[in-house]
Amino acid sequence: MWKTSLITFVLVFLAELGDKTQLTTMLMAAHNSESMLGVFLGASAALILTSLIGVLLGGTIAEIIPTSYIHAGAGSAFIIIGILLITGRF
């Protein structure tokens, strides 16, 4: 369990660095400097809730669809989104 927790922490931490979630949190902290604890608590609760949804949906989907299909679908989605971002269509 600890190995899985550590790997998940590192992957999510690296994925969140510099993304729109972190930038939004920094913007909120800049505009609400007197309530930085409130910004931290709100952002933390949002990340916990989205993680819970991801775990529950991921576990459910994995029972229905083979993991190799999920990996292929997720990889394809990232490639398509990347192409759309590069071409300015997203």
C-alpha cells in the first residue's frame, strides 16, 4: 500500500505542477491574501473530491473494461488533446 501511495503522490504532484489548477490556486491566493488558509482549504477539498471521483470511477470502469483498453483510450485522448492544443483548435 505504501509503495502505491508514494507512486500516486509523485505522479499527481508532478502532473499538478504548473497546470491550470495550480495557476488558479495561485491567482485565488493573490486576490485573497487575507484568506490564504481559505484558499488552501478550498483547493485541498477540491483535489480530494476529484481524486475520490477518479478512484471510484477508475475502479468501476476497470471491472467492466480491460485495463489495456483503458490505457489505449487514455493515451489516445492525450494525443488528440495535444494535437488540438498545438493547432489552436482546443
